[in-house]
Amino acid sequence: MLEVVIVVELALGKYVEAAIVAFLLVFTAALGLLQQASSTATGAPLAPSDADAKAVSKDGLTGDEARRRLAKFGPNAMPDTSAHPLRMAIEMFWAPVPWMLEVVIVVELALDKYVEAAIIALLLVFNAAIGLFQQTRAQATLAALKSRLAMTASVRRDGAWKTVPSAELAPGDRVKLSLGGVVAADVKLISGEVLLDQSMLTGESVPVEAGAGVQTFAGALVRRGEAEAEVTATGARTKFGRTAELVGAAHVVSSQQKAVLRVVRNLAAFNGGVILLLVSYAWFLAMPVTDIIPLVLTALLASIPVALPATFTLAAAVGARALAKQGVLPTRLSAVDEAASIVVLCSDKTGTLTQNALTVATVRPMPGFDEAHVLALAALASSDGGEDPVDGAIRAAAAGKAVSDAPKLIAFAAFDPGKKMSEATANDATGNPLRIVKGAFSVVVGIAQSSPTAATAAQDLEDKGFRVLAVAAGPATAMKLAGLVALSDPPRKDAAALIAELRGLGVRTVMVTGDAPATAAIVAKAVGLDGAVWPPGPIPDAVSPEQFAVFAGVLPEDKYKLVKAFQKGGLTVGMCGDGANDAPALRQAQMGIAVSTATDVAKSAASMVLIEPGLAGIVAAVKEGRITFQRILTYTLNSITKKTVQVLFLATGLLMTGHAILTPLLMVLIMITGDFLGMSLTTDNVRPSPAPNSWRIGNLTIAGVIMGIGELVFCIAILAFGIYQMRFALSALQTLAFVTIVFGNQATTYTNRERRHLWSTRPSVWLLLSSIADILIASTLSVAGIAMTPLPAWVVAGALAAAVGFAFILDFVKTPVFRRLGIT
């Protein structure tokens, strides 16, 4: 269709117009081409075949075979899926509000109105620049995921061990896992024993023992031991890579975007109908086309909420600054006002509700022993200064209950995964030799005399979600069970208070964890989460937070699916977490929150990061979000009111005078003074609501139209005064219409900003200053006759006084209307 328009324009000799339409055609094609290129670049990766995945010899792959597989499966790295900068820039100009402004610019240029076109173009670029600046910050997520992987790996090639960049690993490679290293790809252990910390992937706070035949994943940390393993998956095919793909795929349209689209849609539908009637009546009056085109242009300008997207961004930026002072750093501005709407918070357990640090929860001494001596014996059978969190927790507990007659350590043997215990040799206070062992209950009771109640005590502790270790001591041939040590990851001290306060704000909290159901239930009860526990298994497409308080045994994909399931039910979701396993869900949620101890992966995926210890920042985010929401709500209501009255006033003025009562230049001045000075509402003093907010665009539109009709009555009265009482010429009537719109808009600003009576709260200093500036600019231009016909000063002052009185009258109409429509 655009090509046909170009041909017609050229045939008519309209070369400038043809060039503009051609530019729009190229613009559209470029956007589509970038979209297609992006889709092609993120195709599905190959999966290793059975032949490629078969076990290799002890000499590892040959160099040639490694290169062949690397060429086939690609490097051991995640593909770059970030948006092209040109595409990001184009998309800033590809939305309803920019489209309307672009049409107006084209019309202004066609009419040789270069000054007006330049002003509107600046407004368009201003909106786009703000949006582009914020969007570029979202590209950090996948980069952080990549940096998490090991940079180098020890691999056996051609019968020799060598160090290569981890990106050069291929399926079938034989690699070595060593203390302190990061697993560079998904691997299956061939030999050796290691202690693996997989908390950043699975959410489990307790490291796991791994031996031959065990599968582990890229990103796991080696806490102890050494092993050899075979690479089974690389790059995007690893478990870590699939998490990264989920982060890339995670996307939710913010409430802001939806609100802007619906406001523009409603205004376009209403004002579009009025403009059609306007043009029809002008045609009926036989107005020249040269007069109709400026009239339509003025009506278009009157109906565009030009500063609405920029105001949303500015309000969120003001809220983000306030949150930063309270220890919360927003990384996605839309999350600030999204916090006002969340009705369910999905909270990770490990590191979020708990401290992510093992501690000794309780000690059960057997007959003949006490807690202090059980801990002293257990500490002797624990490594000193190592990275094993179990041993560290036991030694810390023993240090707090020191005994004077503790045995003297002679030798220590580290934990043996095959035997499932560690042991020590020591001399007691009398110099007699002692053998001390610490390990799994089933193993220790097999080599030591046990109390009849020991098995029951151990089972009782395990049922409560504790990790239970048994300690035995005595002569090598006559050892006795000394006691049981139960370890747990304790809840944060502020977790219960946080959940209670959120409940008071109307936000329901559910625990989402990869941990076992029994352990999760214990923590849930401790922090005040009462309700059913979802058993491990697939998350259904439809589930309600009211059904379950805990979702246990979930994988990263499950957390992501759970957030989407809640969103499918129409809920605004907050997700709180700290590990790489939480990243996809953090990205998908409207408000993703990374706690202060979170990994870079989680912080990059989240839309908010708590930079102070504790979880009080979440409550602060909800409260500040509701303040931001109220400010945006007021500006949106104001925009609907203004755009409604301006178009209706043009139509009414045409009926009353037979001419356009506003020119395009005057409307541009109203846009600059009204729309952009009105952005000061983002700093206004508002009253946050006690319950979650939601965008009721239908009710908001009705309220705006009613307020607009009220302002229209005021404008018609002033215009009638100018026509019938003062007998003003058309040019003077246009000036009078300009000041009437400006003063009327100021009146409705103060009635709309307060849900109760307009005097209930004090306006902010910036709002008062912007109002004064708006009134002074309009008054000066109209009295001095700058860019318009001058008016007597007393007429301008009278219009301002009438606007003040009108504000109080309209305020009494507004209160019941807002109450009935639920505008709170």
C-alpha cells in the first residue's frame, strides 16, 4: 500500500511527501529484517548423538576428534542473544504514541510548518531517549551467566593433560575436577570422590558427595577432593545453559506498557470519533480544505498524550531514587510501580528466608555424655580451616561450648565418601587412646554400641528436616555412640516479620524451593507460612497461591513455570531469590528481587536488588511502589481529562463560531506547558493505598471523560463570554481559548491529584512551581501578544479567577464519582 502511495505522490509531483512515505517504508522493512535475523540467530542447538556420547579411552579425545566435535556442537559457551542496538533504537519509535507524533510531523512538514514539526520531533526524540537508556540496562543478564562459568579447564587430549579455555571443551572430553575449581560443563564422574556445592543451580544449601557414575552440572563448585569426569553436554545444552535460555526467553509485558497502550487506544477511539464528526461538520460548512487540514492537525495534537510514556519513566526514576536510600536498587524501572500491584510473592528458601549457612540446630547426647562433650568429640573428627560447611558449623558450635577435659588430637582422617564418615585419633585426659568417628547414623551405629532410643531420636530429627550425624568414641574395639548432631540452615531473623507485614499489605507469600518437602515445611512453619505443601513434580499450567504455601523439590524450569502459571491467573507476581537457579523466574516475574547475598546472575536477572542485609527492602519496595503508582495514576487521569476536553472544545468552538478556535501552534504551546510541566506530578505528595493496586483503565477513562466534560462546561462559558459579551474577533477568541484551556487544565490537575477533597493533602513544591510557571507563561504570552493576538489583562485575570472557583465546584462532583468508580 505504501508503494502505491509513493507512485501517486510522484505522479502528482509531491516529491517531499513521496520521500517521507518512502522513509517510513524502509523503516518498517528494517524493523522486520532485524526481527527475522534475531529469530534465525537463536535456533535450537544440536544434541550429541549416541556415537559422540560414548565413553572415550583413558587417553581422552585426540586433537582432531576434539576439533571435529567442537565444529559440530559449537563452543562451550552460551550464544549471544542480546538485541541489536539498531533494532532497540528503531523500536523506541515503533509504538502508538510515537506513531501519532510521526504522523503529525509528516503533516506539519507537508504544510511547511517547520518550526512546529521541529518542536514535535524534539518531543519524540526526548521520549525515545529515555526509553532507550533504560532498555540498554537489561542486557546484563546473559553476560553475568557467561561470567559464572569456569574460564579454563584441565582436559586430557592425545594422552596428556593440558589446560584449555573452557569454551574449547567438547562432548566426550576427559576433564579433571580439583579443589576450588568450577565445573566447566555437564559431566559424568569416572573416578575419584568430590564434595560438590550445587546450591547456585539446585537451591540445596548442603553440598553433595559425588563419586564414579554421578552426573554433575556446569557451574558447580568443588569443595573437596579430586576426580576425573567425562563431558556429556556443553554450551546451551548444559543445565546451566538451559537456565540461561530460560532467562533469555523470560518476558512479561509490564503493567506500564499495557496501561499506555490501553489509554492510547481509548483516547484514539473516543477522540477519533469526535475528529470524524469535526471534519464532517467542517465539510458541511463548506470550509476550504486549507482550513480543514490545520483543524484536523490541531485535533490530532490535542488528542496525543505526548508525555505519558516519559512521565511513567520519570515517576519510576523518582521512586527508584527513594528506594536506593532504603537499600533497594531497581535495575528495571518498570518494577517500581509493578511493586504496587503484586499480590503474591514467590520466595526462595535458601539464602532468602534462611541464612544459607549451616549451623548446629540441636545435639542429642546419649547416656554418659553431655552436649558439650559430644560437640568436642565431633569437632576433633572435623577438618580445621577447610571449605566443608558441615565441619565448619560443628567446630563453630564446639567453640561456643568448650570443655576443659577435651581429648588431645593426634591424627585426623578426612571424610571418606566410600565409608561415609571421618575419624580422628586422640588421647583422653588420662592419656588413654581414643578413636573418634563422625558420619551417617547407619554407618556409625554399625561400629559402636548404641542406645535403644538412638534410632528413634535420629528418625525424629530427620523427620523435622535436619541433617543428622552420629558421633562415637572410645577404644577402637569398644566404641560407644556419644550422641547425635542435627544441622540446619536457620531462618533469617526478619523473615517472619517480613511475611506478616506483607500479609497486612495484602501480599500473599509462598515458598518456592528445590529443597526436600520435609525441610521446606519446617522452615515455612518457622517463618509463619501456614498451608499445604506441593509435592515434588511438574507444575500445572493453572495453580493458585491460595492452594499451597510451599512448593518444594522444584527445578529452575519449575520456578519459571510457576511464575507464569500465577501470571496466567491474572496475578502480578514478585519473585525473590539469590541463586542462578532463580534467574529465569526472577526475569519472568513483574518484580524480581535479588537479596544482598545473591550471585551476579540473580542480580542481573532481577528487576530489584537488595543492597542491604535483611529483607525489609521488599516491604519498602511495595510501599514506595504504591506511592509511585498513585503519581502515575494521577498523571494518566489528567491526560485523559485534558485530551478529552481539548478535542471536545475544538468541536464545540467550531459549532459556536464556524471556525477553528485553536491553531496548531497554540496547541503545541499547550502541549509544552501542560503536558511537560505536568510531569511535576511525579514528585507530588500522595497517599499510598493499603491494598495492591491495579490498572482499571475502563473506569479511569470514564472518570477522565466525566472530569473532562466538567472542564468543557467551564471552557464553553468563558468562550461564550468572549463571543457574546466581549464581541472578540476570531484571533482574540483563539487567544482566549488558549488561556482558558491552560487555566482549566490547572484546575482539573488539583481536583484529580487528590482522591478525596483537593485540600486534603498539600501539593509538592515542584507541582506548585510548575503550576505558577504554566500560568505565568500563558498569561505573559496572551497579554503581550506573543505568537497570538493580545488580550486585556483583566480578561486573563478574570479567566484565572473563574478557574479557581470552577476547581472547588468540580471537586464536589469528583468525590462521589471517584468513589463509585473505585479510583483510590
